[in-house]
Amino acid sequence: MKIKDGFILREVAGNYIVVAVGNAVKDFNGVITLNETGSFLWKKLEKGATEEELKTALLEEYDVTEEIATRDIGLFVKKLTDAGLVK
Amino acid sequence: MPRYKIADVVFDAKLIYGYTEKLCKKYEYDGDEPVKFVAEVTQEDIKAEQVLAEEFPPAYLESLALFRKLCNYCLKNANGIVFHSSAIAVDGNAYLFTAPSGTGKSTHSRLWRELLGDRAFMVNDDKPMVRYEDGAFYVYGTPWNGKHRLDTNCKVKIKAICAISQAKENSIRKATTAEMLITILNQTIRPQDQEDMDKLLKLIEKMLTEVELYKLGCNISREAAELSYKTMSGDNL
């Protein structure tokens, strides 16, 4: 799973947002806000990662149980998929 | 070919219809400053505007196309962005009220003029230009001035930006950068080009840290204007 071209994550005054540029603007004209964990997962997905790899990375980086990590990643990936941001 | 100076940018305009020339009359320029660019509005530009706002006549769409070219130039070359807002100046400070169309930003700035009389004047009631120059943000009047046709050909230092929403009771508080970031992004033109997008985000970041940010819930009353003016200006009237 990988973030589609044209969706860029930026930090603006301490806030994480995703906006579309180039041809992606035709499909998505909004602004997405992410928290720190969201931006952490997003950066992994920019390079391409499976849900399993995301979970391993999250467990390494954050003090969180496997159960919660699995749930949160599932929700995050579903949101990205529904919004058409990943391929 | 008419020559204009808007937001301190001198440019020539190649236009098709008379409407835009009339609209920009107050901003005609015959001074010695160098011309920064030529804005040529083509039928293709007008068609592109039509896709975004189809119910308007071509002459009006031409004025929007010219505006887009100016905004594009300002973002690329002049640290400038359009900020959809009602910008009012009081005692040399500018206050920008922003909100989705129909919320009441023009109404609120009118209440300020009623409250403050001659001390207040409109910089622009709809699409002012904002520029970052020498460490400060300034707002400029433009001819794209909204349905009440309110603008002044001027430049005023920005003191505060205020996001407005309708409310029964009046209340005001400082806005967070997170809230205002989304507000500003939704009330400006977002470029497609990635380099331009990064310029825009850098400018907005500066704005969020250097300008005072407020959130106002208000009804239509003198009390609403008093509350927002006193809070943002620090002046007790």
C-alpha cells in the first residue's frame, strides 16, 4: 500500500496537513489534517508499507499495545482508502 | 493597453471586454515604476473561469481571470496571497474578518464603521491581497471588492485576523493555529504547482505566527462590534 502521487504531507506551524498538487487536484480539492501519529504512518506509506509493517513501526516508536495499534492502523488505512489517497 | 498598480505590483493588462477596465479604473497607473508583467486574458482563460462559476457573463469572468493572473504573479514573485475577507482599517491597523460567503463578514465590518465612524475605512470587502514585506504583513485594496463595492487603493499593516461565525450570544477568543490554518487555506486560491503550494504554506505559516488570530461568534448588533473591536485593538473606546 502506497500514497498516490500528488498528495503531499506538510507541517505548518506545528500542524500536519495533506494537500493535493498537480493532477491530483482534479480528484481531491480538500485539506486533510493529521495528528503526529497520523503523520508518522503517512510517511511510512509514502515509501510503501503493509499494515503489518505499519504495526511493527508503530509499536517500535510509540508506547502502545498491539491491540490498539492494530485497531488504529485499521481505522487510518480505511480513511485513506475511502478518500482515495492510497493505491 | 491599460496599466495598473495593484498590491504595489505594476502590470499591463490585455483585455477583451470593457467591464474589467471599468472595474479597475481606480488602480490605473501612469508612474515610472517598472512593469512587472503583462496579464493577457484569453478566451481559454475565460472558459476556465466558466467551469468554476458558470452562471456569470463572460465580461465578469474576464475580471476573475485577470484576478487569478495577478494572484499567481503575487504568490510566485511578491510573497502575496489573496485572502477572502472583509478588511477594515482603524487608526492605521487593519483587521481581516473571514468566513464562508453568507456568514456576515461584510455585515460585521459595517457594524465597525457604524461604531467607529471616520476612524474606520474599508480596505476591501471581499478579495484583498495580503503581502509579507520586511518582516510584516500588509493588506492591500483591490478592485475585486464584493457586492457592496467597498475598497480603497491603499496599503495597511495587518494587526489581526478574525474568523467569524453566527451565534446568538457574542463571544470572542484567540484562535489556534490549527483552526486558522484550515480557515486560511479554504479562503485563498490554492495553486496546483507543488513549488507554489510550498510558497503558499510558508507564507501562511508566517502569518499564523506573526499576526494575532481570533475566533468570533456574533449576532448583528453594536455590542458584537464593541466586543470584537475592544478585544482585538486593546482600545476601550
